[in-house]
Amino acid sequence: MAPWRTPARGPKAAKLRRVRTRPRTVAPLLLSLLTVPVVLAGCGGGEAEEQSSSATHSAAETTAAAETFADGATAEDSATDVPPFPGNAEPDTADPSSGASVTVSDIRVGRHDGFDRVVFEVGGTGTPGWDVRYVDTASSQGSGEAVDVAGDAVLQVTLTGAGYPYATGVEEYSASGPLSAAGTETVTEVVFDATFEGTTVAFVGTTERAPFRVYLLENPARVVLEVANPS
């Protein structure tokens, strides 16, 4: 059976957190302006300063949200209880949950303090397992054809417990080219390969064979790969 592929489409749009602003009551303010002009004249400076401060605060919140999500990560990708980085670059493996059948729906790349992060979000039934390791060459599963990946080293990410989109009901991630993010120090790009016979493969190019860690987040299910920055 040939590996499942979906039609190419453009990179997914970056997700921005919405910043809500409290609506102002217009009618009472206009009534006050008409009936108490003297009082407002004495306090007009304070009101103007309050509005300016509120507008500045809202703008600051919007800017912070843009900065938080500019690298393609989301707040849900963060976790406090994660494994430490190992002292080597040995393979990392984990088993899928019983009866797992998932499809990769999104991939995100982000720069963080001390490491770069790649998130593989999945949908379907159960949670995936993984086998992540450095390989000498990147080869497409099923066909064995060489895959071009920018970088001096390549991490092969194999997600297990994978299912085809027609079985999981989840649209599979696809892109017109490699995925990257501005400012990353170790991860150069991510190249999505294919789903084939229960596994989904992607390749992560890096600047060197740096230590990495892999862990699972849920709701929604995500496999998180973090590669340490050069020391």
C-alpha cells in the first residue's frame, strides 16, 4: 500500500489569542456631558488620561499576545512537569495507548529559552507513541526515496498508533514545503513525510546532534519534541 498523502496547501495561519476589551456605556456619558459641563470641565483631564491609559493597556495586551504566539506555539503547548534534558542524544521511545488510531492535524515550531520546540498535534482515538532518533539519511517511508532536510543533523520522528484520515475522521497536516520559525537556534526546519501502515514520519533538521526530550500533552493530544540549544 502506498503511503497516505494529502493535497498540498499553504502553511497554516498563526494562531493569535483574542484580547477582549470591556465595552463602554455611551448614553450615560453623553448625558453627563450635556447636563454637567462645569464639573466635566474640571475633571476632563482625568477622564482623558483614563481613556488613554485604557487604550495603551489594550494595545500592550495585543502586542504581548502577538509576541507570545508569533513563534507558532500556543499557551496549551506549555507544561510545568516535563522530563529533564538527557546528557546525550540517544533515541527516545514510548508506546501508544491501547487501540490508538490518530492522525497528525497540525505541526508547530517555536523558539524558547534554552531550546527549540516542535509540537505534533493529533486527533482521533487514544494517544500516540513515538520513536525519535538521529539518522544518517532521511528516507521517505514506503518509497525509500531520499528526503531533503536542511541542517547538519536530522531527527526522524516516527509516531506510532497512527491511522489514515479516512479512518480517524481527522484531516491530515500538509504543507507546500518545509516548516520553520524565525529565531530558532537548533531546529532548522521540519519536513512532513507520510503515514504508512500505522506510523507517521516527519524529519526535523538541526544544526548538530544536540540532546533532546520528548513527552506527551493531552486535551488535545500532542507529542512535544524539544531540542536543546548549543551550549
